[in-house]
Amino acid sequence: MQSYTAQMLHGLQHCHAQSVVHRNLQPKHLLVTKSGFVKITGFAHARSFVPPLEAALTPPHRLALWYLAPELLLGCSRYGLPVDLWAAGTILAEMAARQPLFPGDSEIDTLLRIFR
């Protein structure tokens, strides 16, 4: 069986291949079954797109700030699939360190922690 990391990344790859950007990937949206399979949930803020992702997307609101890519924290309307990869990277860092990578209490605080 693949590691949790590999399963998460394969799940994201599948979403992106189906033209879906998750936009709200965070640990609570990664469920592990009794048999050790990772399931991605929390698609309320997900959006479908027509490749290549060029259309403007509205920035999602009320998301877990600690896992958002800088472009989402800045309110950019043009962003792409890398926002999901950023979130995956912050989750992996949290798994390794056993603490959040950028635990800001606001958009500005989170951005300052990223820039530091």
C-alpha cells in the first residue's frame, strides 16, 4: 500500500485530471479508512474549470488560513492548481514537525509567517 503522502498526492492528481481545484485542502479533509486508504473530502469550496485554468475564480472565503497559498491569502482572482499543492506541502510539513507550519490568526499574520 502507498504512504498517506502518496495517496493524498494521487488523489489531488485525480481531482486535477477531472478539472477540479479543491481550494480548501487541510488535514481535517483527509480521512483515513480502517484499511489505511486516504480519502479527500471537503469539496464545498471546490471549483471545476476548463483547462488550461485561465478564467478568474473568486477567492474562497472562511477557509483554514494555515493551509492557504499566498495568492489566496492576498485575494487574487487568478490562480491555479498550485494552490492545492501548496496546501499539500503545508500538510506534509505539519505531519513531519507535528505542528502547523504557518499558524497565523489572520490573513496578514499568516502571510508574515510565510514571508519570514
